[in-house]
Amino acid sequence: MPEFLKHPGESSNDSLSPEGKAAAHSRRSFLFKLSLALNGVVGAALAVPIVGYLLSPTMKKSSGGDLGVGAWVGLGPVTDFPVGETRLVDFVSPVKSLGDGETGKVACWVRRISAQQFQVFAINCAHLGCPVRWFSESKLFMCPCHGGAYYEDGSRASGPPERGLFEYNYKLSNGTLTIHAGQLPTLATQASCSEKSRPLVQIKPATENTPARSTPWQA
Amino acid sequence: MASLKERGTAAGLIVFNWVESRLGLIKPTVAAATHPTPSSNASWWYVFGSAATVLLMLQIATGVLLALIYSPSANEAWSSLNFLNHNVALGWYVRALHGWGSDFMIAIVLIHMVQVFLFGAFKFPRELTWIFGVFLLLLTLGMAFTGQVMRFDQDAYWGLGIGASISSRVPIIGAPLVHMVLGGPTLGGATLSRFFTLHVFVIPGLLLAMAGLHIWMTLFHGVSDWPMPGRLVNKATYQREYHELAEKTGIPFVPDAAWKDAVFAAAIIFSVMAVAFFFGPFGPGGPPDPTIIQTAPKPDFAFLWIYAVLAFLPPSIETPVMLVVPVLAIAGMLILPLVNGEGERHWAKRPIAVLMVAVIAVSLGIFTRLGTYTPWSPIMTAWTGDPVPPQYLHGRSPLERQGALVLQNKQCRNCHSLDHVGGQRGPALDDVASQLTEDQIIRQVLQGGGNMPAYGNALNPSQTKALTAFLETLRGPDLAPAVDASRKLANTSEMLVPPASIPPAQRASR
């Protein structure tokens, strides 16, 4: 407790004169300030690896070149996907790592428009990421969380989403459908790199979207 | 010769003196515990803070017990919870205590906050106590959210996805922030590890330190005196008045006031035990496998109101509201004692404070209630699970019955109810023909609008014809069919020319 300890200036063991005590005190407080500065330097040096370690998830290890995080993943032979149908496909994430377990699996909706034309949608709703379900009869994707709905081409139909479904880039090689996957699709981290050139947040009310579609009931 | 009792007491005193002369904490602690407090606040209204502290102790104890078994790995977490539930003796009960303890703690912390607010106890000199209390509330909610993640099931997985999606809406740093939250590009092992670190190390450390400071400040300033209408807080005189009150009416906090805290704490802990015993642990729900999409993710009770608010925000203002309103709300709570640190403390003289509590409580209650049954969500199985009520098919023509079939097959029921069964996203269809004319029904179905998608691509003309015919029969009890008010006008002015005014030649040609 402080009351048991004498103030340094009152030390009885000290045989110095008052001027000598003042000089010693001044020297010691300078050394204390110096030690604070020294700890500041060491602390800053220590902070570099610690901050680097903490921020490491945000530093992109771009194995996919200009496509960003991730890699190309095969979804199976194109013959698995009948023209005009939309099917749920599971694959293992190319960035799956130690201890991911079942969370390393990913699902996506594959829509085959024609022999060579596909659309591969992320299951994650563009609103808040819940898994959308395809209803082939009403040709809609519906989200269970807040009721977002999308048309078969992935465009926004109704509800709170501000844009259509996220799409993966795909290519066909040797009769196999391959997509580029690797990060959780959100408004800022979209599945398709082609989206990156667009603004991060696209706000389109439903009413503006509708005229852009070919008037559906005449199609 | 001294009796056995006297010798025992003397030995005890020697041990006590030996420890206290080295530790030096027992006497100050006893002095703090028995400090005089104004007798007016030895009240049942003043027991919530201590109850929250006791619940925090329960959470720490049960949390440590769960950590003996729980495996914080995305690979094993879900299985280890099932193992706790079914294979570890009383594992289910410790999980239940921890889960229900968290709900009780949020409730008690909120009640404590409302009590302090209504009693004006946040005013001078206890401003910083309130500010630390706001941080304690946020940390408690942080424990609740990260704790929901620990229950690594479907709801936890998609709840994290919702968290990532909200983070992604932050301008400029959205993408790095998502990766920061997830611990990598996807939601997986790294995500669970960092939420485990938050739940077990970071937030509890902050929570304990903050709670310690919060309690220290309560001791330092004394428990706030019972508010009296007309007794104003004045920075110049309050502390002198408080000390006079404590001297005049003071009773030792322990035991004269603290027995109520102790009784209430025991009642709360016993309630947690009872609720945990009768209702059991929370989940875990389905496995955290993102390829299982037959799921309707929902957050825990404390966050249902947020989930509901997110369903109602229009897309155009959703991101700004999501990012700005929480900041404003927290800032408002933090600066409250700084801008309102003096004056009237009694609730009867602070109508706006009472009104605010009422409005906030009712709003949270309504949104939480809505969150429990999510009327905005389509019911994914209604189209196959909920048949058209038989009374809507009696005496209908084949075309109309065909239309009922179209209504089911095209999943209309996922969003529209018939006879109170089906989705509630869209309006009930029981009296649709009394609301819309045939033309309006056709237009609405094909073009959509409001919150309804366009079905023009999903219906062929004959299906549309049948569906409209069926919907036209749905008029509700004894209601007239909807009519187009302008149709009669149009007919009168153009079509229905009185026969007499038409020349015979034209009449013949008709």
C-alpha cells in the first residue's frame, strides 16, 4: 500500500544533499521517459507481426490470377444438365482448408439455357445470404429468410434484395461444366469477377427492372 | 483453562491476522461491503444489477464446464454438441443452463438498464457508470451472438452468412471486412475459431473488466438514492446531499440492503435451473452443411427483432439504415448522461423518458413477435402440403377446379393463404374476387407488381384462364364481386346508345 512506502525524495537512506537529490530525481525521470520511448519502439516493432497476423485473412492470395480468390471447379459432364432445366449441384470448395468439415461443401444452381449457354447461380440470396430454393413450376427462386424472389434468369423478382442472384463464371471444356469459385458470395465479394467492374452496391427498384425484361406474358 | 471454543476462536484469529497482514484485502472488502447506503434504496427495484453479475458468474462456470467437452472445430463442433446432449452425463443440463442463462442475462441486463433510466440514476455523478453499462449491454449481446455461432448448426452457419452479408454492405472496405469476419474467403473452420476466440477469451475478458469497473464506480459513488419528484440533481450540491442522506438514513449495505439482492439472485438462478430442466438445451439444429438448403434460418430470440426489421426495410434505404442507425442508437445511449446529467430524476417528472421506454419496448416486442412467425417468408411446402379447402371446390365448374389445381401447382399458396392456411407474404385470396375485377386479377398475375413477381413466363394462356376462373369464385362470405367503376361509365357513354335514337337502317344492320 502506498502509505507504507516513503516518497523517493524523503528516503532516509539517501545521504545526498537536497540539490543532489533533485539532480538524481531529474536524471531518473529522464531515464524513465527514455525507457517509455524504448518500450514504444519495441511495442511498435511487435505490433507489425501481430497486426499482420490479424489482417492476414484480408490479404488476398490470388491463385486464380485476375479472377481473384479461388480456382476452377468441375461440376460434371454437361450431359448431366438437360436444356431448359435448373438443377442443384454440390461441389467441394477449392479453398477448403484444415478443419472445415462439412462447411467446405458448396451448392449452386445450374441453369442450362441452350446447348452451349449456362447460368450458374450462387445459392446465397443477394439480400443477406440465405439459401434460395428453385421452384420449377413458378420459375422462381425463393428465399426462406425475408422472402426475396428471383426469376429463372436470376434477376430480381420481388422482396428485399436490391439486385439479382450472384453468378459464377463458367466455361465448358471437354464436355465438362467448370465454374470459378472460392469465396462466399456477398455484395462486396461476388462470385463472378465480371461483376467487379460494376459498382459494389446496385440499387434497382423492382419497377425499374420490369420494363427491361421482354414483356413476359407475350413471350 | 480456556474452553475448546475459545481456543478455536483464538486460533482462527491468528490465521486471519496472518493472512490479512499479508493479503491486505479482507478488511477493505468488508468495509466496502458494509458501507452505509440510504435506507430508501434497500428496495426490490435495486436488485437487477447484482442479479446480472450473478448470472455472469453462472455463465462463466457453465461455459468452463462446456469447454471441457466442446470442440471448436468446424469439423467436430456440431457432433461434440450432440455428444454433450446424449453421451455425457448431464451434458444436456449444463448446455441448457448456459443457453437459458444467456437469455435470462440479456433480459435482466435490459431490465436493469430500464430501471436505471427511469430512476434517472445515470445522472451526475454516475455518468461513466452508465456509459460502461452501455458497453456491458453491447458485450452481453456480443456474447449472445457469438454464443449462437458456437452452437454450430444450420442457423449458426446461415446466421454467420447474414453477418458477412451485412459486413459486405460497408462501403469501400466491404470485401476485406467480409474476409476479416470469416477469417478467410469462405465460411468454415477459421470462422468458427475466431468466433470461439471472441466468445471465450476476448469478450469475457472485456466483460469482466468492465463489470469490475462498473461495480467499483457503484461503490465509489454509492448506490443512487431513491428518486423523489422535485429533488433535482445539481452538480454543485448533489454529492453533499447524498452524503447527508447516507449519514442520516444510512444502513449497512451488507446485510441490511443486500439480503434482497441475495434473495432475488437465488430466485433467478433457481428459475434458470427450472427452465433449463423443463425445456432443455437449445439444439443443435441441423448440421452446418451448406448444401442442405431445406432450411429456414432464424436467429436466437434476442435478435429476432433485427431479423424482422431487415424484412421490412425497402431495398433502396436498407444499406444506409443497416449501417447508420446502430451507430446513432449506440451514440445516443452513450451521450445520454453527458447531455442530461442534471435535473429531475423521478419518472413522473420525465414524461419523454417514460414515452421512449414504452415506444422502444412495444416496438421491440412487436418485431420480436413478427420474427417468431415470419409472415414475410414464403412457406416453401405450402403448395404440396396445404390442399385447397374443400368448400372452395364445391359446386365449381371443371374449369374452375382446374384453376384450383393451377393455383396449387404454380406455388401460389407459398405466399397466399386460403382459409388461413398457406403463406402470408401476399394477401389472403379468400375474397380476392371482391377486391379485384377479372381484368385486374389477370394483370396482377401476369405482370406482378407490388411485392408479387410476374407469372407471365410461368403460365400459358389456358392455365391463366383456368386460374382466373377459379379466383373469380373466391368472393368471401356474402361479398359482391369487385366491379370496375369506370366500366359502367364507358358503357353508358359509348356502347349503350338508346335504341330509339338509332335510325332504323342502322338498327337493321346490327
